[in-house]
Amino acid sequence: MRPKMVCICCHVSREKIEEVIYEGACSFEEIQQKTECSMGCGTCREQVEQIMEETLKKK
């Protein structure tokens, strides 16, 4: 199964976002810097922030 793309513009999957969080990213800006998510149209920002909150709770 293909990974679910969160950021279509920059081809960033949910799994990649979770991976950088587990590696230490703990803010939207850090996730954006490491993955380039939300650097195209920006419409995925809300979803990225939601994934960040969920993943940080699990961590």
C-alpha cells in the first residue's frame, strides 16, 4: 500500500512527518524544515499540525 500523502505539492507522507517527529522535531517549523511540507500552496498546514499533536502525545 502506498503511504498517505499529506502534502501533495512536496510529496510528503504522514509516515515521513511522524518519522521526523520521532527523530526530535517538535514544532511545525521544524517539521517544515526537515520535510518541506506546506511550502507549496500551504493548504496542508492544519493537517500537519494535527498529525504533530497526535504523534507528540504518543511519543
